[in-house]
Amino acid sequence: MDSFEFNFKNKRIQMWLKTVLPAIILAIFLYTFIPTKLNYIPTLVLVTAVIIYYGWAFNDKKKQKRDNALLN
């Protein structure tokens, strides 16, 4: 299994910082300023961002496996 490098050159870290982190900031902002009965909206924002990130990660891993299979 490949080791996981926790630095900013790692594509997964970059993608997480581009998708999930802004969603967290937006959700905090929305939880603060929208009425209580609309609190499901920030939750949907977070769930959507996480689904997008993990969908991208799954496709990226699949692409890497396919590329490695072509090289071998």
C-alpha cells in the first residue's frame, strides 16, 4: 500500500482544501446567520462537499490503478 504524505503537494490534500474547507467555513457562516428552521441547508452544503471530494478521490484512485496497469 502506498504511504500517505501529508503535505501541500499531495493532490488529495489540495482537493480537500479546495472543496471541504470552504464548505466548512460556509456552513459555519450559514449556521450563524440563517434562522433555526433552515439549519438543514448548511448540513446539505457539508454533505455535498464531502460527496464531491470522495467521488473525486475514488475516480482518481481508479485512474491511478488504470495508469499503473498500462505501464506494467
